[in-house]
Amino acid sequence: MRIDHKRARVARLVTDFDSSVNMVRALGRFLRGKDHRGMSVGPGSARLADALSALPAPLRRRMFIEMGALQGIPLDRVGQVRAEDLAYWATRQYPDGPYPAVVIGAASGGGLHLAAALGAPYLPQTVLVALRDRTSHPDDPTGAMRAIAPLAARVARDNPDLAVYHMHDPAQDRPMLERMAYLRLKRLRLGPTYERFLAERLIPGGTIILLECSRDWRTTQVADRTYFQFGALGGVPEEEYFNGRERIAEYLARQGSPHRRWQPPQPDTRRPEAEWGFDPALRPDVEHLAKRYGYRLRRLVTAEPQQLSPFVADLYRWWYHRRGLPGNRLLAESYVQWDPLWVLRHGAVPFWLRFNMTPSYEDLRRYLDGAAPYDHIHINLFSQGLCSPGVVPTKQWRDLADSRAHISGGLIGVDEQAYPVDAGSTLRYQPAYQALPPRHPLPPPLRADDIDQFLTSTDGTYPVEWI
């Protein structure tokens, strides 16, 4: 396929730390036999990571803020955002194929490892484009909405195949919000680029797997196909974003904010959650294309993004046992600090943590309490640049791993003194994964029919629908 250099340049609008972007980059490199060091844009270097994490805490915090400024595009470039350029960027990350399956839809680390097991590329429904915003205050959501609404509405007008979500979360994303605004662009139709990819890269009779997460959130419509979402999935319950009192006031005081509560705009309804939710408007296009080309269509449906994690972990364990591997080493990865190549090279069982917050901790604890014991448990933690409400301390994570592992358990690739303002986090995780023993050759991919066989053997254990 000939490279369209103009479209490739425009597609650099994608944001490096976005979940969907990292799924595409990690799988693109995996399908070429490469790892996902430094989120596929930086080096994997424990030495450099340690140097960054040794900097004074205020300087490390400043690094997160400035990274947000660098990731944001200038406001006068909003008119360059085009859905098909972003789709072109995604499809260009993958080898030519052909592929037995393609995964489309909502982002999740469980979905990433499922796609890797199937040897399948992933086409995201949602992609983050960040705007350089130096005027909005993180704790003034209504002011931020009003400032960005005309720009978000312009992106929607220019792209009739997209819904645009301005997501504003001062609990988890505070350092970034000091210099940028989040626009999550959610595809409502496949569009010609995705359609061409599916027509040309899937084998005859191949399988399209649609990842659907029904998680929604309170939102406010500001223009046609343009919405504002205050808050996001993390350590703060949705209700607390809108009606929080003592804990939120204490958090704002610690951050030196002039505010003691948030006053978001009045929501008008619930819509698909900006980052993780699936908009079912895309499904009819996928169904039509599958019927047109004779592809099989399977839907994998969850209510929460992390519900795929126990299912995929046990699927991998079942797969390893069929290959004669013990499946006795669990690697828990958080947010986008994943690496499908080294998971498979080590015969490790992946368990994806959506973030470093209490809900993810509790999901991992419940899984370990119910699963057959693991000999080794390793937990990696993403750092977001501040101690947000709901962040679980490293000791609690470490104690969980140590208490549930038969032989050894603990944290991996984490500077416990610097966390959660560990500026070297994204450079350190991949070398730590790579150093684990043992090593195995990469296996032939699973087939979609293997998922049917696995689920039949487990008899409704998981809160997922495989339709």
C-alpha cells in the first residue's frame, strides 16, 4: 500500500498516552515481532527511568504538566482533524496480513491481549486528540466546557462520522488539564478507510470481533454530536464528582486550588463513557460489511472495561495448559503499560488493571481469591503525576501480590518512592517485563472457535457475553 504522506502527517494529532493509540501501536509492533517499550514512542531504559524518578518531586510533577502541553495541538490546528486521517494512521501500523480475525471497538487491556492471542489487529472506535489549553482551570469544569465547546463543535461539524466528547477529569488527569483539554473522538460509522482495511486484509470467511463495553456516564450536549463529560472511571465514584464534599474538599486543598468543590454543568442524559464506552451506532455498519463480504461477526460484550481481565487471564491459562506450559506466572499491567510480546514469550498470564485505583485493586484481589493459585505474581503500576483520590499505596499492592503468590510476589518496574509521580514509569516497565524468566517461542494464534470451546468448559463463569 502506498503511503499518503500528507495524511500520515495530519494523523500525528493522536495522543501518545491514549489507551486506543497504545493498543494500536502495541499490536502493530507485536504483529511485526517487536515489543512495546516506552509506549512505542520512547526507549526502554531502567537507568534513564531511575534518573528521572530521582529528580525532586516538584520537578517531576512539572514534567507531567509539560508533557500535557507538548501532547496538545495548537488551537488553530483544530480544523485539520479528520476522522479518515486518524483511521489511516491506525491501519498503517499493521503489516499487510492477511489476518484470520480483526478486532474493532472499545479499548481495554483485556481486548489487547485477546487480539494478540488471535494474531489480530485492532481498529479503535475512540481516539484521543488533545488541545493545548492554557486558560481553563482544572477545577472549573463549566468554564472549561464553555471555552472548548466551539472547537469541539467544529471537529464534529467537520467529521460527520464522529461524536466528540470533551472529557474533563480533575481527579485523575489534573497535571494534564493544566495545559491541555481532552477530545475523545468516537466513530459512529466505519468509514472508507476501515472498510477497505477489512475488505483487503481479512481472509475469506474471516472473523470480525466487535468489542462492546456498555459503560456510560452523565454528559451534557453542547452541539450536534458534541458532548461534555465531567469525570471518568477511576478512584472517584461518579456520584462524588457531582456531589462530593469532604474528601473532594481535602483533595482540592492539598492541590492548592481556590475551589473546595466542583460545580459541573447540568447533565442532560447518560451516554457511552468517553474513553471506554462503546457507541452501538457503529454496529450496523459492521454487520452490513460482514454480510457483504461473507465474514463471521462475533460480539464480546461487557458492562465495564476491566471485566474482560479475568476472562482473558483464564483464557491464556487454559491456552498455556494446552501447550504444555504451567501458566503459573501472573503479570498485572496497569493502564497502557502493557507488552503482548513479552507476556507470550514468558508464558505469563496477563491481568489488565484499568488504573492504579481502588476499583482495580479490588478486581485483582477478587480474581486472585477465586483463581487457582499462582506461583509468581508481578504487578506493574502506571503513574499519573499526582496522588489522586482512590490511589492505592504501593505497600497494599505489594502485600496483595506477596500474600497470594505461592513462591514470590511483588511490584515490578515501579519506583516505590516516586510513585505515583514516577516520571520514569513508562521507560521502566518494559525492561522489567523483558527480564522475567523463562522464555518460550511465540505460539500459533488461537482461533475464534477456541473461545467457544473455552467458554463452554467454564459454563458462564465470566460477566461477558460472547454472541
